[in-house]
Amino acid sequence: MTNLQVVILAAGKGTRMKSALPKVLHGLAGKPLLGHVIDAAKALSAESIAVVYGHGGEAVPEAFADTGARFVLQEPQLGTGDAVRKALPVLADEGVTLVLYGDVPLILASTIARVSAAAADALCILTVELENPTGYGRIVRDAAGAVKAIVEEKDADPATKAIREINTGIIALPSAWLREWIGALRNNNAQGEYYLTDVIGMAAAAGKPICTEQPDTEWEVMGVNSREQLAELERIHQREIATALMVAGVTLADPARLDVRGTLECARDVFIDVGCVFEGRVTLGEGVEIGPYCVIRDSEIAAGTKVQAFSHFERAKVGADARIGPFARLRPGADLDRDVHIGNFVEVKASRLGVGSKANHLAYLGDSEIGSNVNVGAGTITCNYDGANKYKTIIEDDAFIGSDTQLVAPVRVGKGATLGAGTTLTKDAPPGELTISRPKQTTIPGWKRPVKNGAKR
């Protein structure tokens, strides 16, 4: 909607978190709590987003410096009404103002869009009915069912505490009304704070229309005040992600044992085993299989590839029909073509492997350009770093690298060349030839193995 302004209240200390980190910077699904709320506000195409922060000093604005939000300091913290008052100088006089909370991370953009739309000429409150409303402000209605006030738990009498409909704290109203009523707030309550909810009573007294909206699910409006609650919301959020993946055609061995901390895009018939973690932006092609306990970050894996257990990827690109793992590590810049095999305890960094190339056991390939159909034997190492600079190793098509070979970069292995096992290559190996640097085998007659002092002979 046009002329929408969003105020996000994020000044709370989060005492029950028992942390030096501001509460809104604690992570959920790989993103700070406040980040989820800012993203929801951005989805509404709001003209401006103001974040009111307090505890933690400049850590909050520094963490979100690139979001386009404006930050306002509330010091000291004197309640929600005071927090919104602090934001008024950065808000326009016209349009609608929507108030959100930085510790309510799972609120859906579709829900707050309904609240905002209803506030074009009314004050709209997001409410929900709870089986146990203890701790929340109650929605008090008149005989006709119209909202007349919100009463906080500490100020409520027994009859009011029996009300199950509670205030989520999320409201929207015309900005001109907000400016008028914020200045009239008083702190004559049990907490000695300025409650934003008091504007509901002012709206009722002024005869302004008050309406309510409800979220589709209760978890949307659940806040985080402790690490237990944070963990609870994490599992709720992950279950929602898992459900969406399964609806899209992904098979999950156990939806309860999946963690997506970013964006996971999957084609049809992907299979993901238990305990896998996906971070950043990950793309899995059709028919990809991910074995148990893999960690994959900011990577692309093409169709038909199988990744076995305990493999770790970071900023890697894997072509179709590859076989990776178990216990493989693809570091930033690993770029594997189709039908590449990377086996157990093989590490690849800043290297490209061509079609059909294989490194099946115990190898390190760094800063390398490896052609097609190359076989890299067990124990092979590209010695790419001299302590100050890194150098490139080039292995051309159809080369065979024997076990326990060290390639001291910069060096080139020609097309179809073979390196004998145990070779330390310091000069280019010509194409089509066998190159070997193994010393002549020698037996020393009469040699005695050393023994410890005092040992029996």
C-alpha cells in the first residue's frame, strides 16, 4: 500500500536471554530476529522503516546498516509508547503507520498487509485467542463487541484476566491520529511506563473506528524472551520450511531433522537425509541425493549428483551426475564438471575439475586446473603455497597421477602423462610420458633397528 511507514520496536534488553548480545540480534534460521521482521516489512513496499533500538548500543544499527532502515535510539526505555514517540521525527505526517516488534520474527507479510490495509481509515489491532493468555494484554470489548481498551496483565482485575483474546502488540493506524494521541500518553500504571496500547482507549473515546485482524496461525505472533522460546520458534520455522519442500516434491528422511539457514531451492525428486544443514543460498538440481549430516553453504549442485555422508561444501559448484564423499570437503572456488568423483577425505579449493575426473581418496587439490578424465591417486597433494604466495597447478586431460604424489606449483602435467607413485614433481611433466622422481631402492645389510636405552636385546 502507498504511504505506509513501519516502526519496529527493538530496544528491549532481553534479560532472560542471559546474553551480552542484544536480544534482536540472536539468530533464527541463520538470520537475526530483527532481520526477519525487517524482511517482512520490506515485502509490504513500505516507504520507510524506522527501528527503535536501545540495549546493545550501536550493535543493532551496525548489523543492519545496508537494509535502508532508519535507526532511532530510545534511552532510557520507558515503554512502547515512548519508543514510538522517539520515532515520530523520522515519520511522515500522512499515511498509515504500522508498529511491529523486533523479537516477533515469524510474522508473515500477508498478515501485516491485512492489518495495514484495514488501517486506511481505522485503528487496526492484530489479536489472537490463546488457551493460556497469562502475561498478555487483554482485548476488552463493549456489549456490542467493539474494542474499547487493552488492559495489561499487571493492571487487570480477575474478570479481565479471564479474557482469552489478547493483544499481539502489532497495530496500524493513520499517522495523523498517532501523532495526536502519542503526545497525550501518561505513565500512571503499575509499571510507570508509557503504553502504546493506551491509544486504543483514546480512539474509542474519540469515536474513531477500531477493527481487529487475526493471524492464520498462532506461531506468527509468538515472541522471543528466552533461549527456550528461541529454540521453539526455530523448530516451528524449520518445520514450515520442511513442509514447503515436501509439497514441492522433495523427500526428507525426517522433516524434524533439517536445518535451512538461508534459502534452499530444490528441483523435483531431491532426497535429503537426516541432520543436514543448508546455509546461505543453496540450489539442488533434479534427483540430487544428499546423505546424512552434510553441511552445504552457498553452493550449486546439478541434477543427478549424489553427496554421501558428512561432506562439507562452501561456495562450491558441482556438475551433473557427480559422486561426492563421504567425508569430502569442497571449499570456496571448487568447480566440478559432470561425472566428477571426489571421495573420502579429499579436499578441493579454488580448483576446477573437468568431465569424468576422479580423486577418490585422501587428496588435497588447491589452486588447480584439472582437465577431463584425470585420475588423481590417494595421498596426492598440490603444493600451492610457498608461505607467501599461491601458485597454480595445471593437469591436462587423461593424465594419471600416481599415489603419494606432490605437485610443487607452479607446474604443468601434460595431456595423457603418467606420474609414478611417490613422485615429487617440481618441473613440468611432458604429455604422454611417464615421469617419476622416486629414488633408487636400497637395502643396507646388517642394519640394526635402534632400541630404547635399557631395553633387553
